[in-house]
Amino acid sequence: MLIYMSNDQISINNLSKVYDNGFEALKNINLNIKKGEIFAMLGPNGAGKTTLISIICGIVRPSSGKVTVDEFDIIDDYRETRSKIGLVPQELTLEQFETVFNNVSYSRGLYGKKPDSKHIEKVLKDLSLWDKKDLRLRQLSGGMKRRFQLAKALVHNPDIIILDEPTAGVDVELRHDLWNYLKDLHNMGKTILLTTHYIEEAELLCDNVAIINNGVILKEGSPKLLTKELGTAGIIINASGVGPNHESILSDYEYTYEEDRFHFLVKDADKSLPRIIHTLSKNGNNVHSVDLKKSSLEDVFLDLTGKGINE
């Protein structure tokens, strides 16, 4: 008998959350995150990103719906699901007067793991924190505190890493260091779910993204697929010998024309551009130059939400 094993490590079905004040933070969310992928939640402030990951981690209780981690229910099998997850929260909640090493050791114990100084040493070295192991947390810079939060999340060797705005408020150098470290975790087979305000972060790191606004997932897919399906491209063509018949020969396209310059707006530039050039040339127009600008993931985000990522 064949036994079907799902490749979905996190499954979210018909998930909703209404707070006591009546605010509906999540509305019938359905989402599947595959084992070993990097998945990003993109949305403006207040979209529901933090509420969603808080529910997955068992911090916030849903109003309705079901979430499973490796087919274990987050409510009925809380200990099992929580042990599989390492959470890096957005807010820095730290024991300021304890050392880095002792804090990380304590976090490992919270998951019922035996002391393992060698493993802790490796985690701290990987995050460039080993030389800070004896410092009290209040002595760390903001960037070092962010690394420390990640060390706490990794110390029990979870299969899933969940990060809420992992690079918010850090400098460019540290941001790229953290990106490289997340890529290393990905190469080790870890599943990574993150929320981010940085479109570039999602485009560079993620296999798939979900765009969320007002508690609703508007669209999900790979960054490349979303920009191809939902984006547009602008084509500027400089041509001479343009006759008055250009409106009839180019009636299939959305464009403007002024002083030997065409401005086209198309869905699929790879298909449309050769056809446009062929049509112009066939009708006696001399094409001198072509400039192409394709939509980015940020353009798609703006079109879907009507907001900037930081709004």
C-alpha cells in the first residue's frame, strides 16, 4: 500500500483571528509552506503578518481554522510543534544583565534539550558572537542583539526558522551578512518563513512570497512568477518614417506616440516587443532604439495593495 506524505511542512486552513475589540486581523487564510523553502510574507504595517506567525508559533490563539506543522496540530500538539520552530521576534526581549552564553544556554534548556556547549559554541561562532559570549546583553550593539536573537532561535536545532522583520533597523553590511546566513540555513534543508519590509530581501532570498493586506492574502507565488503574471512592461521605441496609419497597424496595443517616440505598455514584453518591431518595420518605419523597463515585485505590491511597503 502506498502512503502519501505531504511535502507541506506548514499547512494553514481557513484561519481567522478576531481580537476582543472586534478587530479582524486575519480573514480565512489558506497557505502551504513546503519543507526546505524560504517563504516571505509581504505586507504593509498592520496587514496581519505578525499575527499570522504568532499563531503558527502558538503565541496567539486563532478564532477559527487549523494550522499544522509536520501534520501536528499547533493547539493539540503544542509541545511537538513548538520544538520544531525557532522564532526570531521583531521586538528585542532580552535578559539585559545576563551574558550571551548563559542566555543562549538557558533558551536551549527551555526546549528540554541537554546542555551542549560545543553546539552553542558553533552557533555563536557562525553568527560572529563567540568573542561576545561573556558580555552582558546590555553591552551589545543593536546589530549584535539581532544576531543574538537568531542564536537563541537556532540553539535547539529546529527544522523551521520563523523571523519577524529580521533585518529591520540594521545596517547594510549586517543585513547582507544575515542574508548569507539564511542562505546557508536554507542549503542545510531548513524551512524559513519571514516577514519583511524589504522587497529586495524577498526577491533575493525567497522561493515564494505571499502578499497580504488587511488580513487577506491577495496573491502568492514565486517573485518571478508574480512579476510576470501581474506586472507590466514599458517599451519606448524611437522610430522615423512614421506615417499616419500607426494607429490602425498598432491597434492591438496600448501606447502613446509623440515626436517619433512610441510609449507602449504591455503584459508580456518578451512576446510583444518582437511583434511590435516587426509590425513597425513591415510598414516602412525605421526603428532606431528600444528601451525596456519591466515591473518589479515592488510595482506588483503597490498595484495590489495601493500602499508602499512601509505604510
